[in-house]
Amino acid sequence: MGQGAEPIMSHEGENPEVSAPEAKVQETEDLGTGKGAVLLLAHGTPDVLGEMADYLSKVTGGRALPQAVVEELQHRYAQIGLKETPGMEAPPLTKWTKMQGKLLEQALNNGKVYVGMRNWHPLIGDVVAQMRTDGVKQITAVCLAPQNSRTSVGLYRRAILAAAIGMEIKFVAGWAESPLLARAFAEKLWPVWAEACAESGRRVPVLFTAHSVPCRTIMTGDGAAGAKLGVMQSSPDTYPVEAKRTAQLVADLLAPVGFGDGDWYFAFQSQGVSGGPWIGPTVEEMLQAIHDEGHVGVVIQPVGFLCDHVEILYDIDIAFHHAASELGLKLWRAESLNDSPVLIRALADVVSGAYKATVDEMTVPEEV
């Protein structure tokens, strides 16, 4: 990592220009007439600890996991508040995703927004069935993972194709370079980075992260995997490039306060325990590298996640915090986007077409 510009403390109290084009929400004909609606897609999370085994079975496509793995994940979820009985509110991922849907519906003025989960309730298939009952004929589906991963996005695509027989689909597969998305992240990063630098009396590096995926899923030649996901794999997956591009755009927005390319690293977090090697470098490896370069702290900002959930509240706030502490590093984390107004504007731009996302348009035949 190269040396950055002047110490951040000289900019203390300034508000960086993290401006981006205003969202121009367009009420499309489909949304305005009631024939079309938006479907936000997320991973899903169990509502109580006792559902963990069933939830993991959906994640793995029916493959049973050892009881020790189930119990370990129950432990992690318990650490972030999941209990044996339903709580007063939904788990963080469900809570924030539904909130994002409500806020987006308000932003669209004349549009209906549904939320569907791939691995838990409300399941995508059930939600699409409800949309059909409600008279929806065209679906604009948006993955709440901005970077286009052939693995995860392909599974969302397959779930919709299986349920939306005879319906028209606009499938938003990637929106990693949305200016408003970058702005939303930058607005969350700036205050914690300034705080970390001021408290440390020196520049503190930022470690951007996105979720890791198995190496085999981003390489060419995995025809079987591609067939299962309904996509061709004639070229490498762009996911790692898109994840780092989002980070670069966030960093660029903080240039007015002296943040430069020498101030940040990138890692892929939350690698799985099966399916062969997963892409890296890992967060643990980068924490060691940051320590070895003589830093005393680090700010982590996950740019592949749009709200709080286990990969943030446990993996970062507990596991990575402990790993950093063992190295003598203080760890700060930028707040998640959650109900960020700028994020909602970014989603509105994607839905309306004001931001030209990666979109696949298709009509699902009566029989597939």
C-alpha cells in the first residue's frame, strides 16, 4: 500500500463532496398501470434458531450438513440476537430488506414493491405466486447484491424462472457502478474514517470487503454449474472485478478529504468450509498484512452488503474484531446502509432505468 496524501486530521470537521447525480425517478408505464411491479431479492435468514437445519438445507440445495456446522451457525446467530422463539421484530436481514422495500415503494410513488428471499420466508416462489394473484404481469427483479456473481445471481434467476411462468421479467443482474450506491457507502465511511484517524493520531487504512465465492464458480469451463444456474460460462465471472470497482468508486468520492489509493485494501470475507477453495485474499490475511505494515488500526466497510446481517454483525463485529485485537489492531466498522435515503434513491434509479444497470429482459414461456 502506498503512502497517502497529507494526514486526515487536517481535514477534521470538513464534509467531503460525495455528490452524485440526483435520482430521476421515472414512473414507467408498467408500474403506473399496475401490470408491473418490483421484486427485491435477498438471501433470507431463519426466524428462530430451531429453523437452522432447514434453512441450511435450502442454502445447499438439499445437501445435509454435519450437525457440528449447524450448531456452529446456531451459535453465531445466537450471538447476534436470534433466539429459540420469535422476537419482537424480525431478524436484521429480514427487517432491513422489508424496510428497503417499503421505502422504495414510497420513492416510486406509483409502483408496488415486493420482497422475496431465496433461502427462507417469504420465498421467491411464494411471492411471485402472490404477485400473479395480484394481477402483476411484468416483474422488475433487483438483486440486493449489487455486484453480479454468477453463483448467487444465477440462483436468484433460476428461482424466478421456475415461478414466473408466462410472465415478463426484467432481471437486474448487476448495478455495482451506480454513482448513488457509491455515494451511500461514502457517506457511511467518511465519519468513521475521520474518527479513526483522529483517535489514532495517524492515517488508518480502510479494508473494503465483499462476500467470497468458490473459485470454481468464477472460472470458465464449469459447464455443469453454469447449466444449473441457467447461464453460460464461456468467460470468467466479473464478480471480483465489480466488487473492487465499487470500492474504487467509494474511495474516489473521498478524494476531496485526502483519501487516496494508498489508503485502502480489499478482501473477500466469510469463505465457506466446503466446495473447494474460495476466492481471497481473506480478511484475516489482510489484517495480518495491515499489521505488518505498521498500522495500529483499520476501518472495515463491506461494499457487497446493503444491510446488517450475520456476515456483518458476527463475522465483522465479533470474529474479525477478535482477530484484529489479537494482532494489536483496533477495528472500526462503517455503519451498514440499511435505510439510507441515498441507497433508496439508487434503487429507484435502477428500477426506473435512470441508471443503466445490467438487465436481462425475458418472457418466461408457459413451459420451461
